[in-house]
Amino acid sequence: MKKSDDVRKRIKDSLAAHFLFSSLTSETVEHVVDVMTRMDVKAGTVVIQQGDPHGDKFYVVEKGVYSIVVSGKQVQTYDGKKYPPANFGELALLYKQPRSATVKAETDGILWSLDRLAFTKYMVGNSNDMRENFVTFLRKNPLLGKLDSEELETLAEAFVLTKFKANDTIIQQGSKGSVFYMLYEGKVEVQKAGLDKKPVLSRGEFFGEQALLHDEPRNASIVALTDCTCYALGKEDFDEMVVSLNLTDVMEKTNQKRVAMETRRKSRRKSMSRPLLQCQPKDFQNMRVIGVGAFGMVRLVKHKKSGKPYALKVGSKKEMRLETEILRSLDQRNINRLEATYDIGEKTYLVLEFLQGGDLITQICQHGTFTVSKCRYYAASVVLAFQEIHAKGVVYRDLKLENLVLDSKGTLKIVDFGLAKIIKRRTYTVCGT
């Protein structure tokens, strides 16, 4: 069904306010809106039933009033008159698990739904394509186009996706230069005293390089004319990956640079290892239960100050002591990161990075077999993770598709170290599922 401009705007505004969709490009959001389907509901209709194991849809409210009931108790109400429009059912897009609440229409209304298959197509299934597209994007840049494919892949990992609103000042003239930007979406204006005409930069163009190349203050301001998506590169990475290209005999020294670069990258990552987040239970808002097992419970929570989502794992202090110690010792991009930990009474709480992409068993069930390139990427990710795990004297003991989970960018991460063990000699214990 064709959607009016007003309906499309309502849906996009609802998605924009939800962390699951915040990293999507505007083009991808348009595709997501395109595939959402209208659902007319009558008063009394149960849209979602708590405990339903087959839920696979996410909903945006256009019209009507809906009650949210957990274990027979009404906990919240969604009203279509409020803005931005409410949404619900997001966990069905990530995990194949029973619904955590009942949603009932109290009045006649209209909903727009997105199923899991469509979501994964754009959120997860395209992540590798997005990475490849960005590499192609980098290759067209005159400063970076001389890099070989491996270096471009490494560079793509170094860039950070940054978004700005219209009228935001991205660079302030006279300030110290520390970031290089590549414009991926939107338009920016170059503002500088003495310029009769203010240049406008668009997709594919870059800015901020002069201050980094010459170690001088910013010589102009850059202001966003529209909402913009930029890829940002810090000075250290810029110096390492770009400035070195001006050296003579670059091609002959490529292998040497690559080795040196990897050494510096590892050293930098170690030196920049962030301390654990300082937090208390009151700092988080409980959102949903996303897992229950013998270990205890995992909840989706949101940090109140930053708005960032986390997975909160709760279990007995005695049973989780070793898992906490192991996670503290591990620091590798393919391992689910421990962000914070605290104890309350006999309970231990582990604050972990929230992985939005779902596990590989779910991906296989939805899409069938993986391509050869995806298999290579996932296998390499597991190997890299286990290099770190074994280097720290840890045996994992629970490798399975359910414990290989993707983040929103498609990066594979190993989760759940509840059965892991630190060893100094041969072990004879048996475990696993």
C-alpha cells in the first residue's frame, strides 16, 4: 500500500527515536518504510500475546490507544496522538523468543508493521555490502585511493560514523585540528572571512585535512546545511594511513608499513583501553527481558544519561565470579565487551555491550546457507577471538551458533562465558551444550 508523505514522516520520526534504527542511513530508512505494511485493528484486538513463541513483527503506532500488559498487570499505554509515534515489539526482530508482554487495542486504530525478514535484510544482511560500498567510496577519494584493498579494509574499520543536524558547526575556524571528515550524506558549507562565495561540499567530498597535514589551526568553519552523515578519522589514524602516502617508494614499503601499522594499532588499542563504566543500578532503565537460562537472566537496559542500550546479565555472585574475571581480562573486537560490573547482596550484575544483529542460528533459519565470503569472514572472526581467549589462558567450552552474535554493523562477537575456565595445566572437566 502506497503511503502518504505524512505517514512516511510519522514512521521515520518514530524509527529515528529508536536506538535499533539510529545507525541506518537515510536511504536504508526509506527502504524500511517502503516494506512496512498497514494493519487496521479493532478495539479489543490482541496485537501481541505474552508468551507467544512465534512473534516476528515490530509495530509503529499511527492511530489508536494500546495497553501493555505484563503477567496480567497493565504497565503502560501507547496513544497514537502522542508524537513521535510510539513503537513496540522490537525484540522480535532480534531474537526468536517468546513475547515478553501483551499489547491490546483499547480503541480502533492503525499500525504499521515490519517483519524480521525485512529487518535483517536491511539491518544485518546488508552490513557486509555496506562495508564493501564504503571501501569503494574510500577508493574514489584522491587522498586515500592509493591504498591497497587490505589497507582500505583496515581504514574502513578506523572510521567512525558521525551524524550532524542542519546548522550544526562541525568545524570551528581557529580551533585545533584533530579530526578528518568524509561526507557520506548531506551538504555542508565552508565559512571563512574574506570569501565572497561560500563553497558547498556534498557526498564524496572531504574536509579538515589541511589542519592535520600542516599541524595548524582550522582555517575555516564547516557548517551543516542539511542533516549530514560523515565518516570521521582521528589525527593519529590520519597521520598513519594518509600522510605516509606522501613518502617516496610507497609501494616498495607497503609490506613494512603494514607490519608497523599493525604493531602501532595493537599498541594504541591497548593503551586506549577504556576503564569500566562507573555506574549504579539507578543509572539504568529496564526495558525488556531478552534471555532466561540456568545462569540467570539477561535484560535489555538503557543508560539514562547517554541513552545507550546495554545487555544486563544477572546471576549469583558465586556462579559469576569466574565469568566476571575472564571478561575483565579480554579486549578484542570479536568478543562481547564487558562495560561495567557491580554487586548487590548475593547478585552480580554484568553490563555488556548490546548486540542488535541476532545470532547465527537465527540467520541460518531465516536466510539458509551463507555465501562463501560470509563464511570466511565469520570463521576468521572466531579465529581472531580465540587467539585472544587462548592467549589469556582461557578455554571457552561452549562454541555454538547460538553464541555467535552480530552487532548492528555485522561484526561477529562471541558471547556467554558462563562455561569458560582459566587453566594453567591440563583440565579434565566436561561441559558444554
